[in-house]
Amino acid sequence: MMKNKKNKKIQNQKIIKRKKKSKKNNQKNKMRFQMLTNEYQEIMKQQGDFWENSKGGTYPIDMGVKTGTDFVLLPRNPEFLQNSEPYEPMYIPKQTILEESIRREVERICFADTLINRVVYDCSDPSLYTKDVDPKNYDMDILPFYIPQNQDDITLVFESKFESGNLRRAIQICDYEYNLILKPDYFTTGHTQWYYFSISNVRKNVEYRFNIINMMKPDSLYNSGMKPLCYSEKQAKYKNDYDNVYLTHCYPYTYSQLCRYLRVIENDPVKKNRVKRKTICQTVAGNNCDCVVIGDNNNGKEKKGILLTSRVHPGETMASYTIENIMEFLIGNTIEAKQLRENFIFKIVPMLNIDGVINGNYRCNLSGVDLNRQWIDPSKKLHPTIFSTKIENEGRQGFNALL
């Protein structure tokens, strides 16, 4: 009897100790979480608050942007410097680059147990690192996939959930090497050429290696000296750790950027008299597709019509910069522009594949088709911008210039 009482007393004491220990561990965990929260917020301040999901943001996306998917876009994109950089020399690939790549791949296979090989970013799957973290603790609406554990954590933080972004997954192989997987165009299994993503928690004087493992194109311009575009938010100010760097195929031009430009024209007291903006249709995702009509008062004079369209392929961003400068010239004050407006009516559809641009596609729209192959018999439901543009061009003399 005495032995049973003694055993029961010992068990009670153990339970009390476990409760005290559990309570102590909970307090430690809370303190550690608070410490990590403070450290991460300090890192984010040094990084320029890239992850701050402020209402409107510093470089806001257009409030009317619709993805047509279940993706939630971050509220802002990087603001590129307007001054042009000096030309860079073309990259000359080493003659042994293929052999080196094969050798590195063989080394990875032979020494697989030494690799980190962990997913540090996925634009679709839920994060294992932040699943129990309340975004309110970081004063955010959307958490990054990975949060650095402390200031000594050198893991890069990837993001592509912004307008025109494209990066499906990032896998850390070594401390400074990552395998990257691009998203194919929606409802296709290919067209993995456009990429646009950001990396933060970057350290200075460190060489990073990124392997885009599903970008296979034997005749790519990268073999002829083309370089990826790298944009640093802090490069114009000072070189430092914790930089925000954007890597992309070439200079992006988003739907929001186009909307802002058209609003600037409409609000200009002189230019607005030379321009008429009208919505000709809505895209599959429900975005407005606008047609810009440029010309002076007819005064009863018949004029030929010229139809210009742009950005039928989302990845060809240079077309948007070209069409913007064409519009800027046509509504300008030069003698040539005035003569053109007096003798012609210009109808310009500056962005045909709006949904593809927003979602980071390279070639197709949300129906999974190349819109440039749909001109003969477009569907009003699946290819609304092509269908409506053809209607705009019917019965109008002139030519159709595709950029």
C-alpha cells in the first residue's frame, strides 16, 4: 500500500515537472519567435521593406488588374531608373562550358549526400517554413515562402508573385547555388523562356549560381552573347548586404505600366484633345483591352486608317516600349506628327495579350493558345482581343502593322 502511494507521488511529481518544463519551453519558444520576428523585421528594414504589403505601395500595380487564376499578386513592382546605362560588352561563353556543366552534374550525382537539396521557394505550394506563422506578426498580408532564421542565415529569399513574374520553384543545392524551375504558359506544357523574379537576403562579394533546369533552347541568343537582365534596387545608392535584386529575361513592361501611361495622356491638357481611348473588349480574365485612336479633327475630310497592334506575345516586351514611343511621337508637337494626324486616323491596340503579360507567360494567353495564330478565325470567347481588333479593322482602308 505504501509502495503504491510512493509510486503515485513520484508520478505526480514527474507530471508537475513535465508541465513546468513544457511551460518553460513555451516561454522560450515565444521569446525565440519574438527574437526572430525582430531580427527579420530589422533585415527587412535594411532591405528597403520589399515585403511590406502597403496599401497602394511605392510602385503600385493597377487596381483593376485581374490574373484570371487563384494567384494573389504583391502590390508593387520595381521602379526602373530612367537614365540609360552604358552598353555592356557581349558575353563570350567559354568553349568548355558544356563540359563543365556535365562535370558538375556528374559530381552532384556522385556526392548527392553532401547537397542541401531543399525547396526554398514555390509559387503554388504552401510553405513548410511559414505555415504556422501569422502574417500579422510581420505586419504583412502575404508572407514570403522562406523567412531567414537569423542574420547569419545566408539562404536567398525568392519571389515571383508580382505582375509579369515567372518562377515556379527554387531548390537550394549548395550554400550559393540554386536550381530554378520556370512556369510554363498556362494550359500548355512548354514556352518556358520568360523569367522574372526577385531575390533578397543577398550578400555582397558573393558569386551565386542559378541553374534554370527547364529552359532548354539550343539556338538561344544566350549562346551568342546575350545576358540575363539584373536590376539592383541599391546599386544606384551604395553596395551593401541585404540587397533586393531582380533577374529577368529582358526589361519588363506590365499591364499596369501601360494603364498608367494612358492615364497620363488622358490627363494632359494638350494631348487629350488628340487622343480618344475606348475599351473594345474584355480579356478571358476580365481585363479591359483598350484601343487608342489618334488624329486631328476631320473637318469633313475622309482619311485612311492605320491599325497598329502590339504585344501579341507577352515575352516580347520591347514591342510595348516601341508602341509607347510611337504613340508619344504621334501625339507630339512636331510638324511630321501634325501632318500624320491631319491625313490619317491611327487606331492602336497597345497590348493584345494582357492576361499573358500579367501572369508571366511567354507566348500564349489564358486559353493556352498563341494569339498570333488566331487571326483567320478568332473566337469571341477564347480570343476576344483578336476578335475585337479584327472588327475594328473591318471596312477601314489602310494596312495592319503588327509589332
